[in-house]
Amino acid sequence: MSAGERDRDQLLSEAVNLREAGRREEAREQLVRLAARFPGDGEVAYQTAWVHDTLGLEAEAVPYYERALAGEALDGDDRRGALLGLGSTYRILGRYEEAVTTLEAAVDEFPADNGLKMFLAMALYNVGRTHDAMRLLLTQLVATSNDPEVEGYRPAIEEYAKDLDATI
């Protein structure tokens, strides 16, 4: 490992620790400098996007999320987090179609992640795909709920989720 890589790792770790300690503005400043120094580094870009999001700077987060996802540098958890972050951020900014596209791709890539499905359902609602949103939410509800009342109606809910306009 080169001195530059060690320096990068140390600065990135410090910035993440600052964010986690609630010193988000300091973390942002450090990460922006680090992202300028390592423009092709997906992990640095992801952490920079994340800190912008935590500060309510969603528009500023988008290019960092996009940069983070441009290559293959992110591992599974970070890639999943970056897809969720970007999709959610697009949604917050009113970029609903981009949110749906991003979150649909994320769900395809990480089909077991129920959090992604919830954010996708919200974005589907925003683009007027209310049936798709409800279908997704109902399917997730019956798949994940331990509530005896929900479990008791599981067959009916599963059928209605397929076609909300149908009568059973």
C-alpha cells in the first residue's frame, strides 16, 4: 500500500468517525477535499454523498452518489446503500422517474432488501403508479409481518395484492 493510499484510508476513516460523532459539517469539509483528491474513488464519493444527505444537502449529494455508482468499486453493502441513497435523494428532490429507475434497479440487484422495496413503493406512488406501490407494500407486509391479524388474512391479502380491483 502506497503512502497516498494509507493517507486516503486514514482521512476517510477520520471523516466517517466525525460524521458518526455528529460533527457532520467537519466531515463534509474533509470528504469534499478527499473526493477532489481521489475523484475516481467510489467509496470516498459514497461517503461524501452520505454526509451531504445527513446535512439536508440533497442536491449536492447527487453527483457524489452518481460518481460512487459509476464504477465497480463499491462492495455489496456500500453499493446497496448508495443505490438507496441516490433513489431516495432523487425522490426528495422531486426527480420521481429517476428515483423509480434507480430503485427498481436496486431491487433487482438486491431482491432480499425490504428497505429498498419500501423506498421504491414511495417513488411508485409519486409517479402515479399507485397499484404497483400498493401491490409491493401488501406483498412485503404479508411476507414480513408476524402480526397474527395479518397472518390470519394472508391468503386474502396475497390475492388482493395481485389485483386490487378484483373481488374474491
